[in-house]
Amino acid sequence: MAGEEASPGIRHLALPCTLSNLGQTLCPHLHRPFPGDPGLKLVGDWGRDVFGASWGPQSQSHGGCPGSAAADSATCVDLQLQTCSDVTYNRTAFPTLLPHRSREAVESSSEYILLSVLHHLLEGQCNPDLRLLGCAVLAPRCEGGRVRRPCRHVCGALREACQPAFDAIDMAWPYFLDCGRYFSGPEEGCYDPLEKLRGGLDIEEALPSGHPPTFIQFTHHSYAQMVRVLRRTAARCAHISKTYSIGRSFDGRDLLVIEFSSRPGQHELMEPEVKLIGNIHGNEVAGREMLIYLAQYLCSEYLLGSPRIQRLLNTTRVHLLPSMNPDGYEVAAAEGAGYNGWTSGRQNAQNLDLNRNFPDLTSEYYRLASVRGARSDHIAIPQHYWWGKVAPETKAIMKWMRTIPFVLSASLHGGDLVVSYPFDFSKHPQEEKMFSPTPDEKMFKLLARAYADVHPMMMDRSENRCGGNFLKRGSIINGADWYSFTGGMSDFNYLHSNCFEITVELGCMKFPPEEALYTIWQHNKEPLLNFMEMVHRGIKGMVMDKFGKPVKNARILVKGIRHDITTAPDGDYWRLLPPGAHIVIAQAPGYSKVIKKVIIPARMKRAGRVDFILQPLRTGPQKFLPGSRRGGLGGEPQEPDEEPLGARRQPTTGGSKPWWWSYFTSLGQHQPRWLLKY
């Protein structure tokens, strides 16, 4: 067909395309329909909107099939695209894989404009991964007169991870990121366009000569250094530790967690889960360093046979997230210790305060608390929350909480020396300072004291010291009684899940000098260990039916404490409780409730085992618990903390296009209609 005049809109088609006996023009190496005749029906992902996108009048004039061998031979030129300036190569070729014939053609294309705004549309999710992947197609890598294609498996993995983000804003997956068309396999010499994201992180730093592997360097750690230390620690203790990412920051840094457990990577029946989070404010760095040191300490002490550490890690699954806000840390670290301002680097890269970015469930709690019989725990995230600006770091924490049944948590801050506990938002919003306790006030005070009572500086009797104004309170305080704010992570943990979280202020210097870090570690090592051990206070057990089958999402009620917890998918539960006598009730839809009395001794350091066997209701219609529909975890199959599909769709004047379409209206006839789902 080379040299023949095609139908209107199609100029010339070059080999290796041939006309099949089905009347369709095919690219044999792709085995997919090619738009040769407008009368032919285009099927599947290939056909939908591709005619107007990758094979429009401008692109088809070059001839050839996408991905043909001829396209791999090229003249390499300097890469001068601003959106792609941080890729791992500096030479590209024209025409590109789409193809665009020049840099100007690329910069004016809807594909390029999409890459430049995608991180805003997806609110930082999959950034910069998607941009780097798209650049590999829009500005292909050119070496030695040959175009190298990005790897298909990298594209596939990214699409699987990022498709939900596109679905959430009702956007189709971009056609030029079709993993089967513009990508190739290792046997064809492909490369990983995301290698930059791991650049420098896999390079091992040697310890100072003469020091054993247990040596801890009490220094500030850059992001790359932090990642290397955590990975090296996990490798040393591979039988009890592993690292994993819970997501990415807005600027694309992994939110890296190191976990310790007798069986890392999986939840063990009856083993409670604890998380410690540092650096939620980027310029409050002491918590970040304490958790890096703690990870190394736990590994070393376990290997050295410490009975205390071995007992802790053999009975508890511990998760350490040293930096929740690595982007903000980079801003603060650029100024350096001792020179950092009170707010420089506090927010994330979107200028959001992450500890004000969680859903305000406390206001809803106060409303529900006044309603007789209403359930005021496991409160669902309101729909309107998703219409605001939600940081990817915040979403990562919420997803993390959904996948792991955390029992206990601490968030490490800086700026004062005190331990605070929920509620952080006053029950009278007009009051900036007002004691606003949770139903678990006694337990929260025990948790706060477990940290403060063994911290030497918090127990120092001098009122002139940092945090001296809290001395008469025992260096602990109800958050709202200190100052009231909404959107905090601790309130969200308590009201949306089973997790109890406290906030620890580690000192008055947000970015302490390096020489102060060892002393800060000495002050906080014992409090951190003592706090984690508190997860074993109270009761734990299994909720099963009469056949021994676990009952998930069963409710565990304690008389006199209006806050229920729910069983995990395996039917196990943990209920933190102060010493004393308690009436405990287990119930679930379709079962009769079971009531037991338990007595928790004052010095008990291991959770008492209390199992429940529920009997099915014998007669009458199935009864549901009051409020079971309200919270989302009391019998509803949905996952309430996931962003609902289309939650961020905003109404448009015409009602025919999604809210994000306004980004592309200026493109006229070149608007990316291939992004529309319908």
C-alpha cells in the first residue's frame, strides 16, 4: 500500500503494514487493527479515540507502524523539554514514538500538556513516576543513533498501581502509555525510565573503619542516607525485618517504613500492631532521627540476644515511618540545623500542613455523642472531604491504616517538651483551650505517662527548662486543653479506626544541631520502648461462631466507655484498657451478644486472653446493631477510608465534561478527547 492515496485524513502508509483478508490494515508485529479505511470498525483500546490522537493527519504523514523496527534508527539530538528535564538521559530523537516531528510539536501537543499538569490533577499520586514514564515516550531515549524503548513491565506495574487514581477523577488511561504499544521487553534492550527514583539509594555507604555493624551514627540523615540505613538494617535482620513503601510524597519520594516482627510482612494472629511516625512536619526532625536510630537499635539488640527486645519483637509487630514529610524536610535541611525558621519546611510540597489535612471527624463525634444510641466510633469519612485538597502523604497514611489493624501509635513532633493525647479539637469550637477528653481518657493518660514518666527531661523539676510550663501536669496534656485544631492525625486514628495515638513533642528545638542528637536519643530510647510495650495492656482474644469460624467486624463493647473496637479479618481483637473491673460485650449482626466480666490487675503487663463464641440468632428477622450502618466498619462491606470513585468530580456548567477538562479547552481541535471515558 506504500504510495497509495488513503481515505480522507490518511495520507500515506508505509510498510510493514499489509492488508489482511479481513479487510483491516494490520501492523503484523502488533496484531492489532490499524485505521486504514474510515469505514473499518476499530475495536478495543486501540480503536477508541486513537484515530484523532496518535494517528491523526499530522502524525500519519510520517508513515510506518508504531513500534516498527525502522523507528528505532534515529539521529540523536539534545533533549530540551522542560517537563522532561530530570530524566536519566540527555539525548532524544525526532520523530518521536507518537510521532512528533520536532520539539515545538511535542511542546504544543495535548500529551505533553497532560504530563505537565498530571501531578496536580491526581494530587501528587504516582508523581513523578507517570511523568517520567510519559517522557520516555514523548522524548524517547536515544543512544548511538538508536532509540531505546522503556520496559513494558515497568509500565504494567505502574498502570496497576495508578489506575485507581485515574478512575477517581473519571479520566481514561492515556493512550500513549499503552504498555503493549510503545514499550518493549528486556530481550529488546529496554530500559527502566524510573531508575532515577532509586538513583543513589542502592549505593552502600561503608561504615567508618574500625566500627562494628552495631555502630549507630548519631547524625542527620538525608533522604538517600535514611533509605540506605533502613535497607541496610533490614538486610542485617532479614529474619525479623523488612522495608516497604506505603506510598509517595507529592514530589515522588517513597514513604519508607521498616517493620520488625517474628514473621515480617504478615499479620500474625493475636499479635498487636504498633506504628511510630516521625517528621509529619518537615522541619521537626528529631523524631525522624530517633526512629532511624531506633530501627538500628532494635536490630542490633535482637541479634545480641537482649531478652527485652527479643520478647518485644517476638510478640509485637512494630512499624517505623521515620519521615512522613520527606519533601518538607528537604526545604528545612537546605537551611540547616540551627538556622531553620519556625515554619520553613513545615508543610509538604503542596504547602499543606499534614497534621491539619485529615478528615475532621471530631466535630461529627460531638454531634453523635448527643444522640442517644448513636454509634460514635469508626466514623466514616464524609464525602465532602474529598472535594478539598488531600495530600498524597495523608492518603498514604489512611490506606496504611486500612490494610493493617493498628492498635497503638505515636506521632513524634518538635517545638516543646510534652506528651499530648486526644481530643485535639475542642468540644466547643470557639474555645481555643478547653479540656476535651475521649471516652478512653483514663487509658490515654496511662499511655502518655508511659512515655513522660521515664523521660528524664520531662521529669526534671525545673520550671525554667523547655516544657517547664507543663511540669505541674506531669508533662502530659489533653490536646484541646493545650490548643485546639481540626484535621489532626491523632483524632482521626481514634475516631476512624481501632488505633489509639498520642503526640510526643521531643524538645523546643525543631531542627537541633547534630551534637545534640545523641543526648536526645538517650532521653527518648527508654520512653519509646516503654510506650511500645503498652500495646500489651488490656485484653485480646478471638471472636468466633459456634463452628470456630472467625467473625470479622464484630464489635467489642466495654460498659461505661462509649467507644467500641472491631475485630480484624481473622477475628482477633485487642482492647486497650486501664486496670480495674470491666464488663465486656461482644456482638455482631445475626448473632446473640456475649457478656463477660474481666479484672485487669494494676501491674499486669501482658494482655489477658478473653475469647468469645457467638451463637446465631434462632428466630425472627436478622437484627442489626444500632449505628452499624453509620460507621462503615460495623457490617458494611465498603471500605470507608478509600476515596470513593469520582469523589473529586466537580460539577461543570454544561454538565457534559469532567472538572479537569478546563485544563485543555484552549487546545481547540487538539483537545485530548482520548482522556474522556464517555
